[in-house]
Amino acid sequence: MNPHTTALVLIEYQNDFTTPGGVFHDAVKDVMHASDMLANTATTVQQARRLGVKIIHLPIQFAEGYPELTTRDYGILKGVSDGSAFRAGSWGAQISDAITQEAGDILVEGKRGLDGFATTGLDLVLRNNGIQNLVVTGFLTNCCVEGTVRSGYEKGYNVVTLTDCTATFTDEQQHAAENFTLPMFSTTLQHSEFLRGLDAQ
């Protein structure tokens, strides 16, 4: 895989997921720790960046009162608003210190739902940078990761999901996504496999 036509997309590495005290941290910490996904991602970011891969941070955030969300009585976005998660300007919405950010990285703002393309300029950023290979990581494996992977696949990108750089609420959900859903829309790799493929260039 040519690193110069590859982007590593980091979905919602924010304190509300990654860090003790975050709204959803207790819900994802067991799956995170099982694969050591945060350390795997940090290693991947550092090595991929050095090899010329474009690093894209894709956080989610909402204004106070969640005016961007339709009122509904079910689903993950209800959980976000009920838990007061990912509020703009809050500690919980900040990108985790575990993931380095450097001047050459791109921050794509505007994510308000499950598909990283839907309300953002992600597609434009990828095309402006000549990206062909879309490598996806982050939270939640069976929600925003899956939604973004599906869209990337339909838009014609060569999509890769780094399964040991993703996490969700339960082992069962994680394994179902890894083994059944994500392979329909992406090549699923461990981070070490991805990095070896880049080093081969």
C-alpha cells in the first residue's frame, strides 16, 4: 500500500471514550484493554505518519442542549444526549492525549452522526489529498466505524479497517463486527499487518 495515497482516519479518540471519567469510558474499557487498542493506535499513528500517510482526526461534538439531534427515544445518539457526552468545549470532547496531533495532520470537523462522511468535508479532504486507501480506526466498531467504512466502500475507496484499533461496548459486538459485518465493506487487518505493508514500499 502506497503511504502517499493512504489516509489513516481516527474516529472519536476523545476523552468521553478513551479516558477514565469519560461518559462512555466504563462501557468500552474492557474491549479497549482486551486488544490494547489505544496503544496500538498510537503506534500506528506515529509510524504511519513517519512513512507519509495522511493522519485525519475525526471527532464528534454537539452544542449545549444537542440542538443538532432529532429528539428520539432510542439509539446511540439518545445515549449521547442523555449522558451529556461530546459537548463542544468540554473535556470529554477533547481528543485524547494518548493520540499525538502534529501540524501536518488534518482535523475534519462537523461530525454529528454515525457516518464520518455524512455531515463533514471528509470526502473532499481525501480527494484533495489524492487518497485512494482509506484506513479506519476508532469508536464504536459496530457504529461509527462501520458507518464510515460502508460509505467509504460505496464511494470507491480501497477501505481497510484496523480491527485491533477499534472498540465497542461488548466482546460479542466487537467479534460480530470483525468477523461478519466489516469484511463485507473493507479488508480487516491488525495494525502490525498494515504497518508491514507500508514498510514494504
